Amino acid sequence: MIKIEIDGKLVETERGSTVMDAAHKAGVYIPHFCYHKKLSIAANCRMCLVEVEKVPKPLPACATPASDGMKVHTHSELAAKAQKGVMEFLLINHPLDCPICDQGGECQLQDIAVGYGGGVSRYTEEKRVVMSKSVGELISTNEMTRCIQCTRCVRFGQEIAGVMELGMANRSEHSEIMSFVNSTVDSELSGNMIDLCPVGALTSKPFRYTARSWELSRRKSVSPHDGLGAPLAIHIKNNKVARVVPVENEDINECWISDKDRFSYEGLNSAQRLTKPMLKQDGKWLEVEWATALEYVANGLHQISGSAGAEQIAALATPHSTLEELYLLQKLLRGMGSGNIDTRTRLSDFSADGKQAGAPWLGMPIAEINQCDRFLIVGSFLRKDHPLLAQRIRQAVKNGGEANLVHSSDDDLLMPVANKAIVVPSEILNVLAQVLKALAEEKQATLSADVQQAIGKVNVADSARAIAHSLADGKHAAVLLGNFAQQHPQASQISVICEQIAFLSNAKFGYLGEAANSVGAYLADAVPFAGDGHGMNAAEMLAKPRKAYLLLNVEPELDMHDAQQAMSAMRSADMVVALSAYKHHATEYADVLLPIAPFTETSGTFINTEGRAQSFKGAVKPLGEARPAWKVLRVLGNLMDVSGFDYDSSEAVRDEALDTAQMASKLNNHISGVPLQLNSAATVADLQRVSDVPIYYADAVVRRADSLQKTHDAASPCIILHGNELQKLGVQCGDLVTVKQGDASVSLAVAMDDRLPQGVARVAAGHQATSTLGAMFGTITVERA
Amino acid sequence: MLSEQIQQLVNRELKKYPADQKQSAVMSALRFVQDEKGWISTDDMADVADFLGMAKMAVYEVATFYHMYNLKPMGKTTLTICTNLSCTLCGAEDTVAYLKTKLGIGLGEVTADGKYGLREGECMGTCKDAPILAINNKKLCGRLTNEKIDQILAELDKS
């Protein structure tokens, strides 16, 4: 530690840190534009010039290393003159269009010009003009004349997003920020560039001209999308969500949010919102009063449970629902005498149910990812499923870590991947067995007899040995299971083997939670093996169709593992009650639609993948007659005469559902009693389906966010094959082919990706175009159309 | 795809740099492209980016930053006249004017037969020979007079 004096304040700072860091510690503000704590130092705006004693010229605080005994003056005559001069230069080419600029009122250039600039401009010559550009549907680059060339957006792309999509072309006065030949900015983190831009050059396209920053009221909330649970600030105008920006939390999102978190608010104001309860009578949908709708539901459920038994009633919910909603849903079901409740709608292997020691979670705090130096990522479309966790892994790899990947698809993770094994889905377990075997040999460890027996005969391939070596080499390793691994038909065995790998490499073992409340769903007991343990899981409920289904936020054709089976179960049911914020496909098969409030219109709690419970309040009033789902379920509980449904706040529900003191002990990834049974190396002639859930189709809100739906990531799904498979079929890229799975077939365009293993067909799930197909895994046939 | 010949040349350049610093060869790679094609298209930049494992935009930044890269076709022979201070003091403006009338084109333009392109350039570091022009960025001709320019063009016409 060294001591340095800033404006007379003595501060201790680390050796190697800068004057800017020290000033931050001392609580002294130095004006700046290009400096950002999370980005590399550019020192190109020169706004942070300060006076350092015994140095004849002012120095940029962001790029000057602090040294022992240094005396810095940020407000001295020299510093103030330098800052004023820089400000005058920066404003020379900056247009005076603040009255029509979206950044007005929250603009660093405005603020600093007032604080540190002169009152008048001496510049009378022509200002330069930069032509507007188009970089896609999310970021507006219409007024690039406003740019002050701080290059924060460029450095963000290079360093955080991992892909340099914007750059500074040309030289000196002609230099301007642009993308390569008008290409779009496709990063899933691109919206952060809007926050980073200190002026109004990069602004939010969906938000543009809808509000001024001083008209907005701000409410804290939590992202309902991926498992990270990023804290959000919801900005509201006229009881409507106007935009969403991040709230900083170093332990969760640092200062970023993904584009899904940022722009999906458009879905909240969608025209598809359901605003009145609806009943189907004689094949026609009627808008009815809440009381009528709820009585109808209660009567229907009473009748079915009376005549056919309560076990004929089943409930499915998405893990994007709040803890309170899930808790009340399971309480209602169990109160009626049915244990058929599940939130794991996209999973297919439930053989570990009841054998888990606790709720599957990340296995460590999110922030610890940055400290890890070895990763084994199993079955994950990492960047799209977990944009900000991927960002943390990217930083760890940049700091000398090694990432290893076992997966059925080789999408660019925008980070160096040390070793990878890209195999067909049915081979994943075998590859992991090879890694385990190689690791045991390397560590000279003895495995338990049954594991030894199961993996004894596998031949270790070089790639698996390399992965094992990489893991054994690290000090802080992490083995992480992605969504694909969790949805895999052998998910339980994959978990067991990964736990062994983690144990041998002294690694943290974790699940990357699919949704905002994947952990919360377990803790709310919204799983069939909780309670008395006699319930059907999501797959059984569909395989043995029930007479009544309660759907909470679920759109079966998009959210279920086997959309085909789900839809046939829905169609054959006597009664389907859809609790949804949207008027969706359920109009085809449901009997009642109950409008419920999305996350901005209700209070609730999400428990993110690291097991952090975050409660939030409603930011705006529910739209129309929509009501928070916990209230709807409470009334249903009362109508069904289930005891213990007398809550007067969602906090009361949460306190009953969640014992915060016990919470940490309920998070446990250990599985016992699942036997290992490796696949015999039977060659399958058919193609195996590999399904991702595209980032902007993953939940109900984002599916209806218009701007996100126009991005590259939301393009209608193709069937993607290895080049050799294309040749075998005799088709070209772009041709339409018939894709058959189960009883259904759809027509899709073909795309080629030679990074895919041969023998697989990648067909996205979660999209209307593929919603009639069957399970997310399994065989699929492709024929020329 | 970069041509076989360019790839070979770039691979030779790459040996000068650490294996994980392939982008160090970007300027040479762009130069090889220009030597072969006379100019660098954005497709070529994308090819260079792929070959060196760089972002396309990063190559674009380099190609647009340096003056000697031609970003549009500049004829078979590009004549670049220095118009910086020393050359201007020694009559570069007259040189430009003479070349403009002689070739019938303005700065940044190419003759109709595609033979000559005319460009304004930055200091080439041989101010003692001002005014200067460079032929295809490879050969410098100094102490230019109208007669000398005629002579240079006559020789170029022959080749």
C-alpha cells in the first residue's frame, strides 16, 4: 500500500493503482468520459486532467499510476484551466441539440460541461457532421455527430461482450464509430453500450422519444428471465413501463444486464396482454367477471376431483413464476389432494427425483466464477442461455483460466476454449465417463466400486484426457451443467458423473439455473416429490393425460420438453385453466383464461441460481383486470375450501414458504442412488435432435418484445446440419426440407454448420415454427421437400 | 479467401511475431492485398480478419487509418503527391496542378483507361528532395519539374 494526497486528503491505495482509483477511494470526483471502472484505460478524452505537484504539466488521472507521497490537486488553477480547455475542445464539434436529444437530463457531457466548462464557445467555424448509421433494432445510432470518440462502446465489445462489433474508423477529424460495412450489432449484451455512452450518440431505439429522464419514476425490481436474477431499475411514465436499466450489484450483475433483461419490457405493453378473465362457452370466448371465472374453475375442479379423483388434476408452472405463486399453487394442489405439480417443464429425466440432497444450484456464489481458473462446461448454449455468467467465465479465462466444453454444438463462446468434445447427445455421458476415468488415472484416485465398474471399459479419447488434465491442473475448478445437460434424457447420470469429476478435481459443482426462479421452485416445494411425495412429474402428467390442468404462465407448445405430447394432453383434457398475462395459444384448448400480472405488476420473490432470494414490489398497477397470481390462487384456495389460504400480503406467503435461516442448507447438488449405466455404442442411423431454446423465445414476456423479435437471434429457426449430412440428403443451404418427428412434420430451411457433430440435426424448441414437433431430444428424420 | 500467394507471404510475416499475436501481421497482410489487387475491398478486409483471427472491424480500423491503403480502385499506377509543408513550400501545388491537367483527372480520381490514379499524400520523410511523388507507394521521385514529370510518365507509359 502507498500513501497519496488528493486535494489535501491522505488516502492509502494499492501499488499499481491509478490516481483515479485513489480519488475514488478518497471520495473525490474527477470529471471523466472515457474512463470506466470495468474497461481498459484509454485516456483519450483528457477530461480527467489533474495537477500533480512537481510535474510541470497536468496529467490524466485515469492513466497516471499513483506513487508514494504524490500530491494531487483536482481543483487547482492549473487543473481547472486544463479541464475547461478540454471541455471547450470536446464541445467544438458537439451539436447543440440537447432539447431534442434522448440523453438530455442524464448526459455526462451536459453535466460536466455545466460543472467544468466555460459559459460560451469561442468556436465560430463549421462543425463536423457524421452520417447516421444503422446497427440494428436495439441501439439507435442516428446522431453519431454527438459522439466524442471516448471508445467506451468499442472497448466494451472487445473486453466484456467478447466481440468487437463497433470500431473507430478513419483518422483524426474524420474518425467515427461504426460497424463493419453496416453490419448489425448482434451481441446479447449490446444494450450496455447505451448505458456506457456518455453522450447521446448511442441511445435506446425502443425507448427513443418516448419520455424525458426527469419524467420517469424509478422502481427496483429483479429480472424474471435467466437464472442470474439481475437487479433492475424499472422506469415508469404514466403507469407504464418506459424502459429498464441495470442496478449495480457487484455480486450479481456487476453493472451490466443482458439485452433480454433490458428490452423485454416491450412485451409487458404488448397488444396480446390478457386484460379480462375469459370463459369458453359453446366454443365461444366470453369476457366475464373475476367472480364468475373463479367460481367456474372451483366448480370444475370440485367436480373432477369428486368424480375422477384429485389425482386427475395437474398443475404446470414455468420457473419464471415467483416463489409466492409457486408456493400457493402447490399448496392449492396438495390441499385438493393431488401432488401433480411441476415447474421443470423442459426436463425429460426425472430419475433423480427424491434422490437429491437439496435444490440444485450454482454450487458457489456467482462472483466466485471470476476466481475460478478451470471450467468444465457441460451441455450449455452458454452465451445465449446465461449471457452474464458467460461474461464472467470470459473474464476468468482472460485472466489465465481455461474453459473446457462437452456439448453437442460448438457455438462460438467468444472466448478461447482450451479443449472441447463436441459429440452427439447420446455420447455425452460416455465422454464424461472418459474424462472421469482419465482424471482418476491422473490423480491416482480410487473410485467407488459401482462407478469403477460402469466406466471400467471405456476407452479414453485424447480430447477427454486433455480435459481431465486441464481440470487436474487448476487450483479453483468449476464443473457447470448447462440447460442442455439438464434437459438431456440422461440428465441424472450426467449429474452423477459430473459430481464425481468435480470431486476428483476439487472443483465446485453447479447447475446453471435455467430461469429466474429455478431454485425457488424447489424451495417452494413446487416439485412432485415434495410433500408426501406422491405426485406426477411434468413428463408423467402428459404421458398419462389428466382430466384437468392448471397452467401458470405455461404455454405448453413452447415451454414443454415434448410439445407434441403436451398439446395432445391439453386437447384431450376436460378442463384447462390457463393463468397467463397473455392471450396465447390456449384459446384453442383451454376453458378459462385468467389474466395474471407479470413481474412488474406484482410483488414477489425470485431465488436466483446462487440461492439469493430477492424480493421486489410491483412497479406499476396491473393492466386492466389482471391480478397478481398469488391473489388469484389465494381466492381459488378459499373457494376450494383449502385451509390456510388467509394471507393478506405476498410477504406473508413468502415468510411461510421460505425459512431464510434454513435456506443455505437446502441448496445441495448431491445425488445418491442413481446407478450409472453407460450407453452401448450402438450406432443410430437416424439423426439425433439437438434443441436449443433461442434466447428471445425462452419465456412469455420476451416472446412478445417486438424489438428483440426483430434481431438476428430471434430469426425463425432453421434445421442446422453438418455439411456431410447435407451432402447425404442432396440438399443445399437454404433449401426447404421436411422435418419429421413423431406424428408431425414441419417444413424448415436448411442451414449448414460444420462445427456440429455428424449425425445430429439442430432444431430450436420454444418457437411456433417447431412447436408441433416432439421431444427436444430424440431421433428426427429429414427428407427433401 | 486470400490468394495462395498472399497466404504464403502472410505466413512468412507471422513467423516474426509470437504465435498468439497474429494480429501483428495485419498491416503487412493489407499491403500484400494491395500489391496484388491495387486496392483493398471490404471483402479482402474480411478475408484478412478471418486469416488472422481478428475482428473484421479491427482490420477495417487499420485499413481506414493509414493513408497508403487504397480503399477504392486507384488505377494500375497510383501517383501520390506529398502536399505537406516542405513539399508545398517547394511547389507541390504546381506539381498537382500540372499532373491534373496532364492526366485530365482530379485528386482521388482514376484516368478513363484505368492506367493512372492520382492521390494526395502525407510526408514521406525525404523533404530534401521536395516536391515528391511516390509511384505505387514503392518508388519515390523528387525534385519534380514539369519536364521530369513528363519523363516519368513517358517511362511509365512504356512499361
